[in-house]
Amino acid sequence: SLANRLRNIRCKDIILNLSGGLDSTMALLVCVNTFDMMGYDRKGLRILTQPGFGTSHTTKGLAFELCENLGLELKLVAITETCRAALLSIGHDGVTPDVTMENVQARTRTMNALNMANHLGAIMVGTGDLSEVALGFSTFGGDQLASYNVNCCVSKTVMRTMLPYITESERFECVRETVDKILNIPVSPELIPHGGEILQKTEDILAPYKLIDFFIYCTVVTKIPPKGIVFWAEQVFKGEFTKEYICEKLKMFYRKFAVGQFKRSCSPECADLTHISLVGDAKAFASDGSTDVFAKNLL
């Protein structure tokens, strides 16, 4: 699908933000495979890493390791001072770790990538996955935007299964060890200052992704009502999650699923890889929909 997009718009250059995390690693391998398949020079892959207030030494190092093993140049664009100036310009103290500080970093990274894409006649490839799209776990006007997205139909749990399989191929065996390291670090937005280590853990903030992805499948594909989802989740995750925990996280899922629709309504076009799609013409929930109907039928 990415090859078709590049061919149709006659483009041989891509901009990609690489964090050293799961999603951007997957997107990087997709881009490399696409260029090799089409016979394009890998120099057309312009990879950026943009460390901010919360970037850890671990992911930053993994981003450089990935590119080195793939023979790609990684351009480092430090955004801390740019973000601090942006925060000060709106009356923020530039120090307090809050949602504003987090979103300014995401928007700055996207702005830099889109500006570079304009300058070089490239397209910016987004990295957000299905699990994040469903929950609206992205910054509006930040990582929610791109010229094209390759991960939107792949959940976090599916991605964890795909990556080891991909690195079994001859083309990507050179990054197998690096990908193994990435699979063994916690998923994190890395937006809060922490002294170089991973502080924020997404699954602590939201819920384990295997539970979130279970909710997505039941809601979007099988269209099981709330009580049914609770029942089946109890069976599938017996001994792992209590009924109370499942109900609590299902309420969270419905709330975020509903309020995140405004982001999905203006998300970039994406590869249609699986039978689950929440962007483009596939509107799973009205932007002005209420979660009350789900909450009333939960118990």
C-alpha cells in the first residue's frame, strides 16, 4: 500500500520520526522494505530522531542502533529549547510537567517532519497503531497527523507478534537483536522529564494492551454488548484480571473511544491491512456520541 502511494504521487523520499519504540520501528521496517521492493535508493529515507524533555537514553540509543544496522543515516534534531520557548510564549513556565508540555513536544516533532517533507518534496509517514487510534492516545495536531500512515490497522499485540517474524527474514536479520531489545522495554510516550530513564509506562496509565486490544476486537468486529465483553474477558483472562478491574478498564475504553473520534475523523489515510479500520470512511462512533449507552449496559 505504501508502494502504491509513492508510485501514484511519483515520490521517492520519505520522512519518518524514529523514537526507538515499537511503532516507529515497525514503520521503519515497512519503509525500508517498500524502498527495496521498488528499487529505490535507501538514501531517500530521511529518518529523524527528536529527543525532548522525556526521551530516555535507552530508546535514543536503540534508534541509532536500528539505523546503523540498516545502513541509514539518522538525523538528530533536539527540540527541548524549541519546546521550552513555545511553552514560555503561551504563559507556561516551561518546567511544570503537564499535558501541555507533553503535547508541545509531539506537535513540534510533527511540525519539523512535515516542514522537512515540504522542503525535500517527500511525504511524512506516520507511526500510530490501531490501539492508539482507538483510544485517541495521540496529540491532536501532533503525532495524530502525517501524509500517510502504515500502522493504523495493526494493534500493539499483533505488532509484537509480527516484528519477531519480520526479523527472521534475510533482509532484516541485521536488526533482530535490536528489535528484541525494543520488544523488551515498556511502551512509553516519553514526554515527562525523568533524568534519562523510562518513567512513563503506557500500560500503567491506560491498561495492558492485550486487554485493550481484546476490547477493540469485541467492540468493532464482533460487536458484543458490554455485558458480553465483561463475561468473555473474565474467561479469557481468568486469574489475571478481576471482574472489577475489567469493568473499570472497559469504562475507560468506552470513554476514550468516544472522545477520540474527533481525532479519527481527520486522521491521515492509511494502509488497510486487516479487517479492523477506524479511520477514513470507517467511522465506528459518531463524534457527538455518548458513552452513557455503554455504561448503562455494562453491569
